[in-house]
Amino acid sequence: MSAAEKKHWLVRPETIRWIWRWGIAILALLVVGDAWVHGHPHFSIDGTFAFYAWYGLLTCIAMVLFAKGIGVFLKRDDTYYDE
């Protein structure tokens, strides 16, 4: 057996590319499908096209930036527990 055959199928580069491509395709279809689905917005902004897609993306970005910012205050040196 070669080294490539011994790798688990989830860590092979071709499998990772396949998962990314299909994942992006499914997400794109869900966003495009929003054109045919009639929502019942409670506010004016949540009635915009692909609201949940861009709102989720912006929220995710905000959470990552917040975590990075709070990490500045909470992080310790890697020698924190050494004597």
C-alpha cells in the first residue's frame, strides 16, 4: 500500500476539494432558492434577498473579531505555568 492509500478518506486532498465544492454549490443553491420562497418578515430588513445568508456571514465575522479582540486581554505567555 502506498502512503496515499493509507490516509483516511476524509484527509485526502481530493476528498477535501470535493467537500468544499459540493458545500459551496449547496449554499449557492440555497441562496438562489430564496428568490422563489416567500418569507414572512417581521421587520423590513429581514425581507431582503438572502438576508439570512449575509446576516449569518456578518455575525460569524463579528464573533471571530470579538474573540480575537478578547484574546488580546486573556492570553498568557506560553511559559505561564513554568517555574
